[in-house]
Amino acid sequence: MAQHAPPLSVRPAGPEDHAGIAELTVRVYVDGGLASSDYTTQLADVAGRADRAELLVVSDEDDRIVGSVALVLAGDFGEITTSDDEAAFRMLVVDPAARGRGIGELLVTTCLDRARAAGKRRMVLSTDPRMTTAHRLYHRLGFTRLPERDWSPVPGVDLLAYSCELG
């Protein structure tokens, strides 16, 4: 009989997870051609993110981190939030070897649930135009484009904004 993998679950990340999150985030963004190496320091600064966001992870059956996201319920790390009614998430990553298992969807729906529980009315995010797989996920989960908030953090990097009403 075939062994079924145990159901995946999201948990808050602890300091012991920071190195694994950093490695995965840099590998997905920089090695995956979605960010320049200039962004490596920020992607790898998991401890800095932990002070400004709620870090969530999914681990596989071998306890390797296969997904991570930074949920921002308050503060400037959300970057495109414009009111206290909004939450954001950033640096959503799924290990390429673990794609297709619903890890990204699980992380996003957990962010939506936690933002709702915190009384937020809208989730907003920025995404690179090349992240088409993520865009399909966002559309499926009820996100719509928010073109008036598209922006460029540095010259040559143009980000698309999306939002999801949490009502």
C-alpha cells in the first residue's frame, strides 16, 4: 500500500528556522531569476523580518522548511499598506521540489485567516510581473489587481499590487 504524506501544516517560525528560511528565500528569488543578487542581503535577513512581521513556515515530513511567508499586520514592513485596516504579506516562497502540494495556497490562506482574526479588512501585496504562478494562485483565492498601487522600489524593478477584501 502506498504511504501518504502527512497533511502539511503552517506554524510560526522560531529563531532555529531563520537559516532555513534565508536559504530557501534566496534560492527561490535569486537563483530562480526573480530578484537580482543586490536583494540577497534583504532576502537573507530573516531575523530583521522577524522583528517586523509574523514569520510562518511549512515543513515537510523530514522537517525541512518547504515554504515560508512574512505576514505583516502592522508597521512599515508591509510597504504598500495605506491604513490600519490593511495587512500585507511578503516573501512568499515554496521550495521548487515541493511545488504542486498546495503549500503556497496554505500559506496565503493562513495569512488571510490571521489577518481576519486581527480585524483587518483587506490584504494587500506586491509581486513581480514574472511570478505568474503566484498570480494564478492569488486570483483563485479572490485577489484582484490594484494597479493604482503598482510601484518601483528601485529602478528597473516594477511591482504589481493585488488586494483581497477580507469581509
